[in-house]
Amino acid sequence: MLHRAAEEFDRNGYLHTTTNNITDASYTTRGGLYFHFKSKDELARAVIDEGLTRFDRACTECIESHPRALEALIEISYLMANYGRDDPMIRAAFRLVFEIGDYHGTEHVAIFEEWAMLGRDLAHRALTEGDLREGGDPEDIGLLLMEVAHGTRRLAEATDDVVNLPCRMTSAWRLLLPALTDPSKERYFRQFAATRVTGSRRSG
């Protein structure tokens, strides 16, 4: 039921999704739905919870699979820009967060603050690892990179160009890296970012 609800919320948004839509799509009864969830709002927040849990798990896997923090930052920026490309639960969670706030009821501030903190932590690590220029402020850099990723996604949605999100992020990194890294490392990280596009095409 939760998966079908996510598909409906992803397709129609919170306002235009009805419990009838969800019960029809999941081949269940209204009584069955209300046995598990007291209201549409409670069901929507369960979708948010599950979708964000999946997204956070993907971010954790990125960090664990990349020993260098700047690699992890680049990888996560693509995840944030292209979230839920193959998972309607994640797409629905993000759409619902923007429409009704996160499951803490804090106007979708808390989770974005958490991701900004993640960006800052990784930027601090990248600085100590020598992959960011000396003198750069990791607090500002981490926040900027999260803003770029989210901003890229929102603009792509507004212009109906979501399919080109990986290429948009690669263009952003091509512009950002000269200011963030020394020339001796810039080429490597530009190539690393470019492989995120080819990987995305292979998995699509």
C-alpha cells in the first residue's frame, strides 16, 4: 500500500491525491487503509519517512564507498540533484516535503539543515585531506554545494528538463572546481564528476 501511495503522491501531489486514488491503485478497501493509517496526512508522512530513510541510506553508502570526502560530496550532489530517478518513494517524499513539510512538522527545514550539516562535515574532511584550497571556508563550501544541488533540481523541474540533471551537475562542477581545488587536483575531480553522467546513463 505504501508503495502505491507513493506513486500517487509522486504523480499528483498531496492536494490532488485522494484516499480513493490510493485504495484503487493498491487494490485495498478504505477500511484496510484506515486500519493502518488514520488519515491521508498520516499516510503521506509515512511515505516521507520511508523515502527519506532510503535517501539517507544512499548518502551513507556514498560516504562509505569513497575514501576521499570531496569524492563523496560530488557523488552526493548528484544524488540530491537527481533524487529518486528510479524510486517513486524517494521522489514522492521530496515532493511531499516541499508541499506539506517534513514529518516533524517543521516546514521542511529540519531535514535540509541536516543535509547542510552533512555538506559542511564533508567539506571539513576534504580540507584536512588536502583536496580543498587552503583558506577556503568549509562551512560556506559545504552549504554552497548543497544549495547548488537542490537549486539545480528545482530549476530542472521548473523548466521540465529533469532528464538532463546529471549533465547540469557536471557543468556546475566544471565551474566550481577551479575555485575549490588546486590545479593539480582539478583535472582528477572533473573527470570523477564526468563519470557520474556516464554511470547514470548506463543505469537508466
